[in-house]
Amino acid sequence: MTWFNPVTGAFNVLHTRMDGERIVQEGTQGNGRRIRWIFDEITDQTFHWTGEQQLPDGSWRLEAEFFGRRR
């Protein structure tokens, strides 16, 4: 999956896989840090999305979180 942010100019290529009921997308930012986006709690009407960045110590930091709902 590719993502381009027209505001910041960020460009990411993420590899997508299923992890049980979750969709996990993993890639690397321009600065070399690993990132992952996770879609979970997926239903016909809703989903939960998180965006995380891996820190130098190997832990993950939450950078974004959204709860989506079909209108």
C-alpha cells in the first residue's frame, strides 16, 4: 500500500498482512524508523485505526488513533 500526504509531503510504502482479525500495515519512514498502521475492531459499520512509530529502544509509540463509523 502506498500513502502520500499532500500537506507534509510524507510518502510511505507499507506491506499489508492479516493478523487474525486485524489488518496490519508495516513500513519505514523517510528517517528510517519503522511504522505500523493497524485496523482492528472491524465491523460492517465501524473500525478502529492506530498509527505507531518504533522507537530506538524497540518499543512502539502511538502517534494517531481514529474510530471510524459508516454514515
